[in-house]
Amino acid sequence: MYTPAPCGAPRRLALYLRCYPYDAWGMSAHVGALHYYADGMGWSTAPLIFLDNGEPSSGPLPALGRLTALVARGWIDTVLVPGLWVFSLRDREAHERAARLEALGCAVQTVPSPNHRPAIAGVTATDTPPWLAPAV
């Protein structure tokens, strides 16, 4: 179960990405999007980045293993991912891997899809955030 850090303690954030086949650009667009989201959420510390680049979810995931070890030691308390699919393409396995991190005391947070717009008072479904609006 996730236990938040004491008030005022810096949150220790990690980003985790997995891509198969190998991405020669190192998933830079995804890393940039995760950084942008983390900044917008107020994380003040630079996140540690864990990439399983070129690793199928059915095989060993060395970066996920290193991340899990740091979570178990209490060094990471939040993992930010673009979606649970980074853990596995099989839903059950993806949820089990996320649950393992959470059981070790870490929050697993997914970035909301740009197509998902939560209901906010005073905002209609036709309102478009500025970063999604077409260029004029």
C-alpha cells in the first residue's frame, strides 16, 4: 500500500518506459511528455528515468528490475508511466506488475490521455486546452 512522504519531504519520482522493438531515439517524445506532465503536477525534483528499450514484455525487463529494487529500498515513492501497457501488453500481467510496485510502497501514476477530459465545473466538453488547439 502506498504511504505518502511526510509533509514537506521531497517526492522521489521515477519515469518508466518500455518499447519493443528498439527505439533509436530512446523514446524521447514519451520522455518529454512525462517530464512535461510531471512539471505541471508540481514535482520539483528531476525524475530518475528507467528505459527498457527494445525489450519485449514477455522477456526479462532489467530496468523494471532496477526500479523495483529502488522502490523496495524506499528510494522511489512515485512512478509515472504513460499507461500500464509499459509493464506488459497483457492486461493481467501489467496490473500485477503495477500492484507489486504499489505493495512495496510506491504510487503508480498514469498520464491521462489527451482524449480524456475530466468533468470540471464551468468547463464544457467543447472547450479545448490551449496545447491541443490548432495553430492559427
